[in-house]
Amino acid sequence: MQNTDLYSTAHLFVAAIRVLAHQKNTPPSIEDICQTLSFSLEQGNFTCNKLEEMQIIEIVEGSYGTRLFIKNHLKIEDIPRGDKVSGLEESLRNSRIPERILRKKLSLSRPNRPKSKKIFSPSWKKNSNKKPTKNKLA
């Protein structure tokens, strides 16, 4: 993602809500917006929650899923420009740290065992010094 500040991301989200609402004639879901903007669902949910806190968009949960509506797009201009999306990257990094620690623990907990023998190794390589003999049937 090129624009990492909240101001630019807010404009993208509001524009995506408008475009998708026009194309589908229904309010878009968070999944639709994330797919359109090539955002991950985690990033989309985080941004939607931030915009809802600032009363820029409204998140409505109904029988057809969660839908997004524009509440007051003028409040986007109150967001300071160049202000990084607060904590998004940090929270994503923090959620990945336990995964890294878990992988490290799993790799350390494996007993050191010899590597298994190759199952499909040709047996003729093992006996390459022996001369072939004919089977004599009695």
C-alpha cells in the first residue's frame, strides 16, 4: 500500500463505498471494499473501526451481513495529513510475534533424530560391486 496515512486511506474507503454502492445498488460490505482496494481484511476492519470512531462512516450489521454507509465525509478533512495509521502496522507486527515464537518453540521441541532413509533409493546402487548372477531354477 502506497498511502499509509489515515487521511489518504479514509479518502480511499469513502470513495470505494460510493463506487461499490453505485455499481451494486446496495451498500458494500467490508469484504467488498477490501477486495476492491486490495487490502487485507484485518487492515480493512481496523480502518473501518477508526473511521467509525471519527463518525465518518457507519457500520450496520443486518441480516444480509455487515454494510457500510457514509455518515459525514467532511470530517475526513479534520484528519491531520501525513499522520500514520496509528498502530495498524504495530498491531499487525505484534500479532505475528507469537506466531514466530510458537514456530521457534516447535522447532526446538523436536527431538534430534537421524534423517529418515530414502524410501525410493534404488537397491542396485547398494550392491553395485557384486556381479549379476543368474537364478537357477531346480
